[in-house]
Amino acid sequence: MGQITLNQITKSFGDVQVIPPLDLQIDDGEFVVFVGPSGCGKSTLLRLIAGLEDVSSGDITIDGKNATEVPPAKRGLAMVFQSYALYPHMSVRKNIAFPLRMAGIDKAAQDAKVAAAAKVLNLTDYLDRRPGQLSGGQRQRVAIGRAIVREPAAFLFDEPLSNLDAALRVNMRLEISELHQSLKTTMIYVTHDQVEAMTMADKIVVLQAGRIEQVGSPLELYHTPRNKFVAGFIGSPKMNFLTGSFADEFDAATIGVRPEHLTVSQSDGKWVGKVGVSEHLGSDTFLYVDMDGVDEPITVRSSGEIGFRHGDIVHLTPAPDKIHRFDNQDLRIA
Amino acid sequence: MARAVSTRRKALVTICAWAVGIAIFFPILWTVLTSFKTEAEAIASPPSFLFFDWTLENYSTVQERSDYFRHFSNSVIISFGSTLLGLLIAIPAAWSMAFVPGKRTKDVLMWMLSTKMLPPVGVLIPIYLLFRDTGLLDTRIGLVMVLTLINLPIIVWMLFTYFREIPGEILEAARMDGAELWSEIVYVLTPMAVPGIASTLLLNIILSWNEAFWTLNLTAVDAAPLTAFIASYSSPEGLFYAKLSAASTMAIAPILIIGWFSQKQLVRGLTFGAVK
């Protein structure tokens, strides 16, 4: 089980309220990602759930029981930290066994569980090493192993991949997703990387300044962002925003078009611009097009290789059903 | 060019360091040498440095006249006892100040240190009277208590500094792993702070071993440690330099040996966290 409900929780540090009243329901077995720019309160929210910070008001319920006043050790949750937070003076084996030892489980059962976790995480050969002798990826796996063995109600991940290099990050992302498939335990994952959010989550919670901007599946957020902030945050490269006469035509204060929903042509199209930078990745081509009356260059994503270069005049046409309209409050117009 | 300057600078620094080292060490060397002289040679002028009749006579006289081993065992009990008791109190105190600081933590730390600024003699009378009325005068337990209290601010400060170097996330991880406060301190914090705790321990043993004010004023016979043993050679019948030196040498030898063997640990502890 691992159902977590946040009911009107707030958090203040001194006079500063970092989390205004907030409600959230996390269902058993869900993979929930908290995503937002740095300082949006996503880590604080996770630490409130973990019990590492006390809520200023409101209730946290875990599996139907009020856990607001329960210390972290008793909440039955496991956490993987950004810095891995392994115990440097213990071997990998002892690190993974630590939660079991704290729970007073007998030695034989500890060994069996550690061996099983090590096998899943490919750590069997490293059990007698110290964390200092491991690579970043291995350390991360030890941290995950330490979380798995206690069979928690939910896993909490606090930006676990941000200390790894890009290639390893993709691998670990897959491993964590696979782990979720096989364990079917609730996972709450904090990241500022929207690609991680999109690829891993069942449900994404987009946060800004401690407020929930939108909750939904990755594709819901992609197709129907509730406001301009979510629209700009989800999706890579970022959505293009146009105002003024471009938006008036669609009866909106701002319109947004994703780079992949623009077609580019040499001869005719709706808007005209000049190619600034072009990035040729082979699989995709990104063009940054300067247009009169638009402050930032418009990003265009075309699959495959297209032959436009710096200085070329191009015509852009947005896919009519993929235009997002926002009012002057930056809210989506249905 | 830069290299030449740095070599000259290096030489200069080396010479200065040696000069300071010798200046500090010279009185100790002189004491040790004097302890092997006869009383007449000890006060001879000009003094002879190495060429005198070496004798062990002072050591045997000193051991005969006052029981070295009784004083020695008192010193051991008092210095180790007060340091261990101090650590027992200071570890939780430093833990709370390092990891759950309150609004007043800094003030408390400053206040604790400020007690070290008071001249001990200022509280000698009240403490003496307290000791007299509670029967603690000339007892080892009394000295253990008083030295614990005297050194506690230093122990807490040192541990506080070491604990602050330990990343908070590791302790949070322990909490998430189900460790209660006590397990967190015993299994995670203390092992990680061992270098710091060890150097605190050593430094405080040295400080308590050498502490003379309270040990001289609050003891007479039964609990008298080595400081009293030395002091007993500098009085009523006049000064006996050679015997006083022999007593001093016997008193500093044990702590010097401990210090010598643990110097690596001491230096490591004192520079803990300075270099990562």
C-alpha cells in the first residue's frame, strides 16, 4: 500500500510561506513526478511528505492514517537523496542492510534481503567495498538498494540523477522506471528536468512558487497545459509564444505553438522570418527563426535533415489544431 | 625566477619554524638535562650543557620521598575520567547545536566559551567552600567533576566544529532508514566523527593532565596528581632544581609519549574538514 494524501498543508520558514495551502492525492502504485524550476518548493514538499520537515499546518495521510506528527523513521517511506547520502564508514553490504538492522530483523533474513537487492541492482561484486570506492552510478544503486530492502509504502526520490553524467542518467532513468514496473510501489520523484518528468511519470505535478500549477499525465500536460507557465515548462524545446497581432487573429492575448507543430517552407506560409542559428542533429533539425514583431527567435523542429542555413528567408505555418490560446491572465482558453 | 623566490622563501620559513620549535622545546630539554645533574651542578654558573656527571640519583630520591605511582594513577584517573565524562555530556550537546540549531544556539556557544574567560581564581573560594561542605575536597571524583566542567566548553566547541562538517543528508538518510535519535548518534554520527572525537579526547587528556590550578588547590594527599607531585619539590626547604626537574620529567613523560604516538591523529583531527 502507498496512498498519500496532502490536505491543506502549508510550510513557512520564519515569515516566508514557501508552500501556500496545497491539496494533493497520490494513489497507490503511482509514479508521481514533482517538477518545477529551482526554488519552486518541490524538494520542500517531498521533505514534508518524508517528515524531514514539519508542516506548518494541514494534514498528511499515509494509507488512511494521519501521519502529520509521525517521525520520519516511522512513516514507512524510503528516500533516495541527490547526494546519495551513503554511510561512508560502512561497506555496501552494511549500507543496504542498515534499515533492516534498525528494524531489528535477524541477521540471516538481512543477508538474504541484501543479496536479493544486490542481485537486482548488479551490486553483488561490490558488497564488501566502501562507498568511496564506487562510481557515481554504483553509489546511486546502493542508495536505491538501501531503499528497496525495507519494502516501503512509497519511495521518495530527491533529484537522484542530477549528479550523474548524461549517458548514465538515461540508463538510471530506465532502471528506475523498470524498478517501478516490477515493484508496483508508489514512487514520488522530484526533478527540475522535464524530460525525466515526461518519460517516467504516470502523473506530473507542476509546481511554481510552492503552488501546484497543474496535475496530470504527461500527455495531458503536453496537449492541454492549463496556463502559459505549464505550456512553457513542459516540452523540449520550449513552446514558442507570440503576442500582439499574431495573437489577435486567434482572439487571444498570447498564442503558443510547439516547435514540432510548425512546418517550414521556402516559398509560402503564414509567417515569414529569417534563419538565425540552425542546429543539425541528423535525426532532427532545429531552426531559430527571427521574425519581425517577435522578441525571441521562434524555434522550429523538423524531423530529418532540411537544408536551411543562416540568413535564409523561410515561411512558417502552425498546425491549426495545435495552437494554444491564453488570455491576459495567462490561462488557457478552451 | 618565481621558483628561485619560492625556494628562498621556503628556506626562510623552515628556519623560522625551527627557531620557534627550538625556543619552545628548549625549556623542556633543559629540564630533562637538569634532572640528570647533581644539585650543585644544577645551579652552577655558567651552566654546563652536556658535559657533566650524569646521575640517576634524583630519580631514586624522588621516588623514595614521594610515591610517583600513586600520583601517576591519580593523574590518569582524573584526566581520563574528566575527559570521558565530558565527551558523554558534550556529544549530545554538540549534536543538537550542530544539527538542530535554535535561535539562541550561537549565543549559547559564545556564553559557554565566555566562562573560559573568567579567571579561575575568581570562583576558587565558592568552589572550595562547596567542596568542603560536600566532602569533595581531596577526592578524585571531585577533581573529575571540576575538570569536566572546566573543559566542557572546549569539548563542546571542538565537537560542534567537527559535527558541522558532516553532511546533514546522511543523518536524514539514517532517519528515513528507521533510525531513532539514539541509533542515529551511535551508528552514524559517532563513527563518522571518530577522527574529531579522538583529537578532542587527546587534547582534553593533555589539558587535564597539565591542569595545575584546581588540582593544587583542591587536593592535599589522597587525590593529589602529578602536578602536586612536582609542586612539592619547589618549596619549604628551598629549591631543589635537579629533583624538581626529575619530578617534572617523570610527570610529563607519559603524556609526551601519548602525544608522540597520536600526533598524526591530533593533527588530522585539528585540521578536520580544512582540506577535502
